Amino acid sequence: MAEPVAAAGAPARSRGVRGSPTLGIGVATGYLSLIVLLPLAALIWQSGKGGSHSFWPAISSPEAVSAIELTLVASVVVAAVNAVAGTAIAWVLVRDRFPGKGIVNAVIDLPFALPTVVAGLTLLALYGSQSPIGINIAFTRTAIVLALLFVTLPFVVRTVQPVLKELDREMEDAAASLGAHKLSIFRRIIFPNLLPAILSGVALAFARAVGEFGSVVLISGNLPFKTQVASVFVFSQIESDDIRGAAAVSVLLLVISFVILLMIGAVRRWATRHDV
Amino acid sequence: MGIAVRDVSKRFGKFTALEAVSVDVPSGSLTALLGPSGSGKSTLLRVIAGLERPDTGEVILDGENVTGRPPQRRGVGFVFQHYAAFRHMTVYENVAFGLRVRRHPRREIRERVEELLHLVQLEGLAKRYPAQLSGGQRQRMGLARALAVDPSVLLLDEPFGALDARVRKELRRWLRRLHDETHTTTLIVTHDQEEAMDVADQIVLMNHGRVEQAGGPRDLYEEPANEFVMGFVGPVNRIGEAFIRPHDVELLLEPAGDCQEAMVERLVHLGFEVRVELVRGDGEQLSVQISRDEAERLELERGQIVYVRPLRQRVF
Amino acid sequence: MSRYGLRFAALAYLAMLLLVPLGMVFWRTFEHGFWPAFHAVTAPDARSALWLTVLIALIVVPLNTIFGVVCALAIVRGRFPGKGIVNAVVDLPLALSPVVVGLALLLLYGRLGWLGPWLGSHGIKIIYALPGMVLATIFVSLPFVVREVVPVLREIGTEQEQAAATLGASRFQIFRRVTLPAIRWGVAYGVVLTTARALGEFGAVSVVSGHIAGKTETMTQYVQAQYEGFNTSGAYAASVVLALLAVITLLAMTLFRRKEET
């Protein structure tokens, strides 16, 4: 009978129930290391191999800066739009009733289910050069924002929905009985409770937008300094064999992703501070 | 035989749940592990079951030292406070589980399960899922499931704690009758002293991880080992160093013998008894319980001065 | 009537962003009839692409499912230092750009990578071949089963497993008869998400595949190649296939989500 990993603090469960979990933990960490950590380690190492005097020029070349700037601005815009639109959609899905609501609810997940390159293509079909409604935004920055809105749609909706569902309606009744009108109730009661979920969703949407590639690559035309986002820039650097340059910008994107992950964790902890 | 626990200690981090606890549960008896929250009674039960490992000490079941064994090999039946029902299985499959993992033949399983469902009065519900049962029904299922594998020892962890008062009373009486039929060594954890007194042959009263006293219900009530035991198993008054039960007090209109003066603050009519709440000169409160007839004879009213004489008292 | 206003605005947003564009693709594909589209999608390169995509999914999904369940069990029931790090690493693929993932793999297994020389001398091809594409797809679709199973495991608690132990079940029997059935809808939902992600993977796979049409080109890459080669009907037809798979995914998601909630 193998010994279980020693308990620390929390009530210990007899080994008879759990047996030897160390094998499972070993397998899990081994798989994670091989698949995720090792390649990322290689990336970070190789990007720094040339020393800071090759790293810095790589991420401060005009093309790189332009791409990073465009990416960040577009992502912020998209995050902001999602904060409003996502909350509104979640509200309609939770509080409103109409025929076909179930279908609409399922459709929200379409961007998760649809390949990104197909998403880009569908937007091109309606808003591109052969648009039946005469809107042609292909190869513009608007197109980038549109594509990012498509792929980030579910994030805020799906983080806000369960919170809205669980919201204690009695709080709103109490506020009403104390004289608050609807807008006031939203502002003082509902919104503060939704804020952590909205922020969480916004952070996820932002992280996704910053790294998005497939939906943007067709619709934006990848015009350097005009419509080239960071991920496409990295891709073109790889194709022209400037691996160092690609690696440098990638590490920057990696750091941004990591910071956002930490922020999401912090938001989650902050959100549950009032939980009984 | 039965259950023997020797010098068991268990700590969770800084918290000592059990401290050198030794208990003997006679074979075939129904023993209650009684105590307030945090007294260690559930932990002790789980150590006996093998669901927790003690830091020191031994557990001996039916003469065999099972301290190193996992729960699978101890022959214990365990009933959980919140039922631990297998949600995805029907009532039948829940009860049959222990027999299925031992690979008993299907016909034997069917007979045994039907016998048990009859015993716990859940016939006809075999195909239902736990979510479709009431709390009391789920717990009876839990009992049937534990009994299915013929355990030598039955352990119940606050089995009626999640049920409402009326169901609780019904089920504990029912459990006692079941025990009288099967004579399985049974150990039940409860924080409700009324439940323990009602149902058990022997009570082990615990506090802060230690055994305060073990004995029959009458022993604990009439010969409490210390202040804690006396106060836990029933209401108690304290006059100086002496501890006195509300029933063991005589009320007099004139002072006589060793008595104390007190004023009647409140009369609570409890059907055929009256609880007289008194306050002494020094502000100490007393609670005395007398029959309705006695209260009428004394013509008690609020504000009246009476004399309190203890008939029986204990000093520790 | 602000309720109707909000409802209209939300539905209009969804329609103009998601539904109408998707409808356009279907329309454009079948605009000239069913058969031209069918021919476009059964062209040899399209068929190889579809086969390759399915093959990768068939490898990736079972691996990530097994890992997902094991990892979820370790995170919820295990006790070891660094559990928070494991949790964070599992979430990483969701926050990373796929192109960065591809580059990382390139810098590990490629010609210039850490293992490049060793792999080269042993004649093992990872980059620009199937193994590289499989590794990239495993990376990006890694988190889904774990993240779906973890909350389910937390919710059911350990009591049922303890009860099974007292009833005599061995560790394996407990897992098979109690734990696994309790998490099955979480696993199913996670498998659906993993499959959808694997089928739709584009960025990482583009970096490591070498785009050799008919050999190392997945369906998504085929769509891009067709579009950039001005064969829009081919691109649309392939997109329709992928979109239909997405719709099936959505149906499965809705179904399993409902089962998970009961």
C-alpha cells in the first residue's frame, strides 16, 4: 500500500480512500511540462539569447511598434464594447423572455465553436468586397475591430450570466421598498454586484483579442503600419526567417497574457471578498 | 469483542481533535458518542471506520487490530449525516452497491436488496433516484445500503441531523427497534442528549477531544463525573459549590433546615409541570421544576418570597 | 418600453455580428446550386485536408481527455505544493496567441530549436510534419476538459467516494462506479469543447505545418489557401463544412450543459 502525499492543515483523508495520488499528480505535471512549459521555456530562452541589445531593437522597430500599438488599441476598444454589449446581452438572456431565447443562448457560443479563419471569412462575406449591403470594410482597421468583436463575444456574456442568474432579487425588492427607482437600483445594487464578473470577462476578452490571429488574417489584409496586428506581424517575421524578431514580440505578448491572467485571478479574489 | 479504541490521538494542524481517547463498545450494544460541536466525536467515528488515520493509538474491531487497514477491509457499515447517496444510481443500485463490488450473483443480490428495502420500508421505491426521495427516505436507504454487506459494526454519523424534528424522533425510535432485531454492534454520533438518552444502551460523552464519562444514561444523569457532564445531560442549578437539578429542589413557604431565600420572578406553565424561575438575594438565578399540584398548593405568584431547599446535590 | 429596446438592440447586435454573416456564407456557397459546392469540397486537396484535420482531432482529443480527468482529480483531490501553479499553467493556453504557441514549438523542435539538432541527427521530423501539428493542437486545446471537470468534482464532494470505500469498493472500483459517472457530463462537455478547438485550430498549426497542400494542410489552412488563391467558392464550401461541424458542436454543448445542470 503506497503512502499518500502528507496532508497539511486540511483534514486528512485515509489512504484507504485515495490510495496513491502521486502517480496522477506526476502524470499531470509531466504532461503539462512537456506540452506547455518546455516550448514556452524554449521561446523565452531563445528570445533572450541574443542579449538585450538584440531584444530591444526587435520590439522597438517601427513596424513592430505600430503593430503592437494597433493591437493594444483595438483590444481596448473591443474590451470596452464587450463590457457594454456583453452585459446587455446577458441581461436580455437572464431577465427577458421571448420565443427562441434558448436558440439565442446557444448561438452565443458560436465564436467558440467556429474556427477563427471561418469567422473572418463570414465577416468578409457580408462586409467585404462582394457585400450585398454595400458595406466594404475589408483591409481597414474597422474590419479588425469587427473580427475581434466576433471572437470575443461570448466572454463577457458567459461570465455575467451566472452572476445575474444568482443575484438575489430580494435585494432589488428591498431597494424598491426603500424608494429607489429602476435606474438607481441598477446603479447601486445590480451593477456593483456584476462588476467583478464584467471585469473578469473583459480581461478574458482583452487577452483573446491581443493574441487573435485567424479571424484577422484574411479580413485585415495585413498592410504594415496600417492593418497589421501583432500576431500577424510575428507570423510574417517567422515567414521571412527573422526568428529573433518574432520571438521578441512574442515574449512581449506572452508577458501581456500572463499579466492579464494574474489580474483575472486578483479580480476573482476581490469579487468573493463579501461571500458569506 | 465489539469495538475497542486504545489511546487514539488525532490532530489537524494546530487543532487537537482527539487526545488519548480510549473507548469500549460492547458487542451487540447500541452506544452513543455524545458531545458538543468540536468535541471530536465525529473524528473518532471516522477513525474507527478507517476514513481518518489516527496519529497514535489502535482500533480493534471484534478482537482484530484494524488500525492499519483501509475502510474497505474493516467490515464496517457507515451512515453519513448528508446521506452520501450515489446520485446517479437508483435506490436499488445504491443498496446493491456493496454486493455488486463483491461480485455476488445477481439473484442473491436481488433477494437481499428486496429484503432490506422491506426492512427499511422503502419497497416500491427501488427504481427511484435519491433526488426523488425525502430526507428521511434517503437516510433509510443509506442504512439499508450499509446493512447490505452484513457489517460487524454499524457506524452512524449524526444520521438524523439533517432531518426535521418530527422525522428525527420517528427515525431514532425506528433505529432502536431495528437494532433490537439485528443486534449489530452500533455506534451513533449525536450532539442531541435527548436522542442519546432515548436510544442508547451506553453513552460516551466527549468534550474537547477527551472522554468525560462513559456509562448508561442513568449513570450519567445520576452519577455525573464532573460539572460538564452534569450540565450536558440535563439542566442544572448552581448554588455555591453545589450543583442541583431543577427537580431535586423543594420550595417552602417558611424557612426550615438548610435553605436559601429567593423571590419568584416568573412562572412558566409546562402542562403538568411548572417551571419556577427564582432570583436569590445576591442576584443569582435559579430554575426549579415542580408539579402543577405542588405549585397550586403553594399558591405561588410573582414577587413572592419562598425558601429553596435542595433535596439532592452534587459537589465536584 | 426600454425592455423591448434593449432586447431589440441585443438581438440586432447578435444578428449583424454573427448570424447574418454566417448566413451569407451558406448562401454564397449554395448560390449556384448544391453540386458545384459539393465538387469544391470533394476536391482531392480538400479531402486530404479534411482527413488530416480529423486525424489530428482523433489523436488530440483522447489524450487531452485522459489528461484532463487526471489533472482535475489531482487539482481537486490531491495535496501537493504548487497546486496554484498547475492551475495557472493549465489556463495559459487560453490566454496565449496561437502564433506564439507555434513559434514556441518551432524554437523547441525546429531546426534552430533546443532539440533541433538532436532530432535532425535521428531523422525525426516534428516541425513541418504531423507530430508538430499534433503537439500544437494539443497545446491549444489542453485546458477544456480540466476546466469543465474541476468544478463538477468540487461540487460532488468526497462523501460518495468515502461511502463506496466503506462498502468495500477498491480504489479502481470507486473511480469507475462512483467518480466517473458523477463527472460524465462535465467530461462530455469538455470533450466537445476540445474537439471544436482542435478542428478549428489555425494559427499555431500554420506556423509549424509548412503548408504543403495535400500533405500538411488542415481544413482551416485549406480555407485560407483557397481564399488567397482567389478560389472563393472553394473557400466558402470548406467553410460550410466547418460551420456545420460548429453547429453540431453547439447542439452538443447545449445538450450536455443541460445534463450537467441536473
